[in-house]
Amino acid sequence: MAFLNMLRKRLGGLLLVVFGVSLITFSISHLIPGDPARLIAGDRATDAIVDNIRHQLGLDLPLYQQYGRYMLDLLHGDLGTSIRTHRPVLEDLQAFFPATLELALAALTLSILVGVPLGVLSAVYHNRFIDQVARTLAVTGISTPAFWLGLGLIVLFYGHLNWLPGSGRLDEGLDPPRTITGFYLIDSLLAGDTGLFFNALQHLILPTITLGFVNLGVVARQIRSAMLDQLGEDYIRTARAYGLSKWAVILRHALPNALIPSVTVLGLTLGDLLYGAVLTETVFAWPGMGAYVVKSIQSLDFPAVMGFAIMVSFIYVLLNMAIDLLYRLIDPRIGEVN
Amino acid sequence: MKSIFTPSTLAMALLCTAMGLGAWQSASAAVPQDTLMIGKPSDPQTLDPAVTIDNNDWTVTYPAYQRLVTYKVENGKGSTEVAGELASSWTTSADSLTWEFKLKPGNTFDDGAEVNAEAVKFSFDRVMKLKQGPSGAFPDDMAVSVVDPLTVRFTLKAPYAPFLSTLAHNGAAIINPDVAKKAEGADAYLSNHTAGSGAFKLVNWQKGQALTMEQNSYYAGPKPTLKKVVVKIISEASVRRLQLEHGDLDIIEDMPEDQLEALAKKSGIVVGDYPSLRVTLLYLNTQKAPMNNPDARRAIVESLDYDGIINGILKGKAKPLNGPIPQGMWAYDEKLPAFKQDMDKAKADLAKVSPKVSNLTFMYSDKDPNWEPIGLTLQAGLQPLGVNLKLEKLANASMRERLGTGDFDIAIGSWSPDFADPYMFMNFFFDSKLKGLAGNRSFYDNPAVDKLIRESASTNDMAKRTELYQQAQKIVLNDSVYAYLYQKAYTLPMSEKVKGYVFNPMLEQVFNVGTITK
């Protein structure tokens, strides 16, 4: 019951967030100077042409009517039509978002796979050589601009060594797998095409390292600090006293407890990765949301910008819900207390 | 604790690694000789010729469609004169109001359908009905009628001298009328596909990644040497450069000056400089004090360090202007002297302005990185004259809004012609009906000039038109309506393997892929 209540509350909150985000984005889009109709028509167009385009887009209606129209369409699952690409915004988001999500998830996986062991080792070998190495790596990760790292990796692995491709999701001439999830790695495996899978994997390596490296440091530092707290607790000493091996205590007792505060960080990290992917996408010509949103903002394409903002807010709320559920899985006591 | 390194997991890991190595290939395979790879920073917005006004989209649309006329190529160079493309000949009535075009027989669209007068009518009616940006190139009272299957007639209400040139514009593309039968509707279909009779057709568009064009097997012209043209979208300039150096791209667009210098030194790469008709000028707001005083405007024009701007900021990749019509466009007056900095004259002219000018603003945006240093140059030029120039940087959309309403003293901008006629400069820059963003960005209003330029636009006699435009030029130069800074070269780095590229100043970002070889 408690679980259902929480779910109900969160879903109600989700609707409120979407409404709030749509209202704020709509207001901002219409407050900034600039005329999307003029941008489409071109500078040299006569006022009659601009007026015609403004009318076609419904931009000549009073603001409240425009907003009402937008929300009505939104309730029917229609995010409107992009002013710039002339395609439905939903279609554009479906085309670009899976690429961003695939990259963000790959980077998150890298951050976890490297960051968690690094954090654990740093805590266990506190202030020893391995801790110093991990700290240096974490600080470097946090302070390295993705732009710089990405270009450096391209120059080395594409320019000099020719081991990995320099841009895009697949080699020129290869057709993407049939879209099921939108993730090339998964879709190519589902299609049974290992050649395509490895090609997509090759393309994913450098962007993943670039994007993941920054968050790897964050994850490692978070795990280290949580582990240090746990390792100082009485139950650890008790467990050791019972004769459990050092690593059994660390991995079976200390780590699960240290993971609870870290789950929050990991959840928010995914949000950061989705947002931070913009720069990485630019460097690697990764066809994700980054370039699409930046171009949309420059073109005052407010249906596209609003569609993106609503989608991201949706994801943030869902992520937070997922984190709450994860808490319960890691430590069932949390659900009982609530 | 149970180890994960059991014999079975190790064997599994080895197997996966072996499979991986087997499938792993070199990072890049050489681009086939019959494929041209073009790298550009942004994805096209729409491929509908009746909607797009962006040259970035024309890279795909121009070779996919044909038009009634096309720009001539003379000695491997693009010309501002037109020749028939789909049209074999044309006639004009004595009053220049009726134009009749005979179509060449045997031209077909990429699905095998015939290109006929109905298709021409369909295409132009669609442009005028949609009333989007490209419709502005044509007279809005134009009527198109079918005389017979291979003859089409255009009827205008008023004479429009540049009419023939406008038919080579991207918006004048002849579209297959069968698109009307597409399930999603013609407009939706054409924004994502091509349906023309050009040498190439679009076969695949992976949004944000690449557009692939292949030969149109029904193309009636000479068979192209290239089989495939791929436009790759790579937003980061240094990555485009690296891929060109690596041989994965053949041509790259939109490179910053410093990268061009480095590229020019690389073997196997040619950085071509082509004389463009893109001009950069300062808009001097003739409706707002103190710039409404011609002496104040003259002082601005005289205080500018033209040589410093061209050689220092543009690194010599531009030519000075001597008036509104750039070199390379007919009606250009070579007798006019180029502008030069003259601080004594500037001081004298400024002294005539009352009340004394002490503060001015210079409005610019982030659209062109050269605009800020140009503003600083002007600021340095005005400082000894006792004028404090405030630099005001805006987002491009905001700057356009302010340009449209005339809310500035001095602003900077670039202009390039859509069709090969001095009308694009003289009428757009000075006609009082086109004040604001449309063209007359200095808000100039002079009935004598209006009369001259409008008369020039309504006659087909080229000698008379040139004379009228040159008369108007003298007046507007004396009035210092704009400060004409430079005519920039169009720079394009490409692999030395690419042969036969023809630059046309009206068609920046368009490649003659039908005749390019590799």
C-alpha cells in the first residue's frame, strides 16, 4: 500500500512538473526577442511573406491561445511541429534521443565499472599509493574539459594510430539496424549482425571515455567517502571478529551500505550525462540531442525546445522515482520506515 | 568467497575476445574513387525547394533538381550569365510582361516521369501558394500557364528585369508533380526527400549524421563520373579538418581562418580561394541622429582603416569595395576609387556636425567572428576624433530584431546575392520601400534614387540599366549611406584528387557533383 501511495504521489508530481516546465519554457520562448517567422522566411522576405508564415504557425494568435493549443495537443501526445525542420517534434526526438541515451548509459556504465572499484580500493588502502592514484585520476576527470579530452583522443586514436573512428555512430556505407530500441548496440545484436555490433562499438568507445571520464571521478570519490564511513562502523569490527575475511567484509557488508548514498549520486549522474553529452556529441559528430537542441534554440524553434525540456523533466522525475525504488531493493528497511 | 575466475568464465571471456578481434576492422577504409565525401557543420533543415532559403540545404537540393535556366560555366569558371537547362529557348514580349519557354524534350524525373510544362506550372504555383522565403525572388503577381506539353508561359503584371536570373535560383527547381500523390502529402514528403530531374537523387538521410545521394538513372544529361555523393555532418571544425587530412573527406566547408592557414601547408590538400559576391558593410542609420546627418556618416566612412581590416583581420582573403556593386557583377563601375582611410577629412566632416558627436554605438552579433575586431578598429579610428564608440554585442536573433526596427546608430552585416543581377544590391540596399531587414538597412529614403533604381529594374536594356545604376551609385556614395568594407573570398579546402569544381558566387555551398571527378 505504502508503495502504491508513493507511486501515486510521484505520478501526480510528474504532471505538475510537466505543467510547470511547459509554462516556464513557453513564457521564456515568447519573451526573448526575435521572430521565428522572420527566421524561416529569411531577411529579404517581404512583410506579407513573414505574416503568412506567422499565420501558418499560429504565431499571430494571442499568447494564452497559443499555450492552450499547445497543451491540448500535448494531452493527445502531440508535441507540435518543429519550426526549423518542419517535422513533428516527437519524430525528431525519437530520431535523436536514443543516440544520446545510448552514449549516456555507456558512459554511466564506464563510470560505475571503473569508479566503484576505484572508490573501494581508495577507501581500503586509505592514503596509500593506490588512493593517491585514484585521487589524481578523480581530480583530473572532474577538471578535464570534455571538449579537450575528446579532441585529444580523436587526434591520437583516429589521427595517429588509426585504431578507432573519429566521428558518427557507424562507418559510412553501413545501414543502421532496424530500430527496436534505438540503441545500435542492442538493435544490431537483436538483428544478429555482429559486424554491425562491433562497428557501432568501435564508434562508441571514444565518446564513452570522453563523457564517462568526468563522472568516473565523481563516482569514485563518492564511493570512497561512503566506504570510509562504513569501514569505521562497529559492525565491521564485529564481522571481522567473527572471522570473516577482509574482502568478504568489504564486499558483502560495507559496500552494500556504502552504495545507498551513492545511488542518489548515480541517478543524478545520469541526468548530468544526458545534459553533458552535448559537448561530447559536438566533438564526435554524434547524432544526438545536443546539436538538435542548440540549433533549435538558435532558430527560436520553441516547439522543439519545449519538447526537449518536457522530455528531460520527465526523465528527471522518472529517474528520481527509480532511485527511490532502488533504495528499497538495496535496503528493504527504507520502505518499511516510510 | 567463490572466485569468478573459474575455467568456464575464462573460456567464455577468451571466446568473446576472439570474436571481437575477428569482427574488429581498421578504423577507416579508403573512400572509393567514385564517391565524393563532403563534410559540413550542420544538417539541412528542409529539402523543400519552395521552403528553404538556406544555402546549407542547397548542397543537396541543387544537384537533385533542374531549373529552366542555369548559370553558364566559362573556362571552368562560374558565370553570372544564364543558359537554358530544361529550357531550350525563350522569348519575351515587347513590353517584357510575357515570357515563353520551350522545354527540351526527353528530360525525365528520377522515377521516369516526363518533365513537361505541367510540371513547371505545378512547381511555380506551389512556390507562390506556399508563400515561403523563396517566393520573394519572383514577382508576386506572376501567373504561369501551359501553352502545350513543352511550352510554358509566365505572365507578369509589371516588368521585372532580373526575372530570367531568378529562374536559376534554388527556389525555381522543377518538382515532379507526382509528389502530390504521396501518402504523407507533398509538403511533408519534399521536406525529407528529393523529387527532381537532376544528376543525383537523395537515397538516404540519417538525421544528424549523413545524407547519401546516388546517380539518377533517368538523368538526361551526360552521365556523371561520381556514383555517390555523401554529405557528412560534423559540427566540430578540427574534426572535419582531421578527416580531410586522413582522406575520409574530400571537401570540407566552413573552416575558421587559422585552420585554413594550417591546411594550406598540408600536402595533398588544396585550399581554393574564389572571388565571391558576398559583401560586408556597415549600416549607417540615416533616420536617427546624429547619423541622419550626411557629414557624420562621411566621417565614419573616412575614419575606417580598410587596409587594416582586409590585411590584418581578414588575412588578405578579401578585396576592397568601391561602391555597393561588387567586382564580378555586371554594372560594377571600375572607375570608382576604392575607399581609403583619411583622418583629416574625417575630422573636417565631423566638425561640421552640430551638436558635436561624442557617443555612438556599434551593434554586432556572434554570427561572424570578424565583426568584433572590425568594431574595435572603428573604435580606434574614432577615438582621435573625440568620439566614444560603444560596442554592443547581441545574439543574432536579437540583432535582427533591432535591425528591423532601426534601433541602432551603426551596425554590421553581410549580404550575398540570390540571383545574378545588380538589382540584388542597388534595389535592395536603397529602395525606400525595402527599409529594414528586407535590404535597405540604413533606412535610406531618396526619391531621386528610388526613381533611378526602379526604372532600371523595369527595362531589359542592359546598357541603359547599367547607366541608371551607375548614376544612382554616385548619389548614394556622396550621401555615405553605408560604409563598404570588403568583398570576401569564398575559401574551400579539398583533397587534390577532386577535379573540376566550379564555384558560382550565387551558389555558395553548392557543388557541381554532376561534373566533378576524383
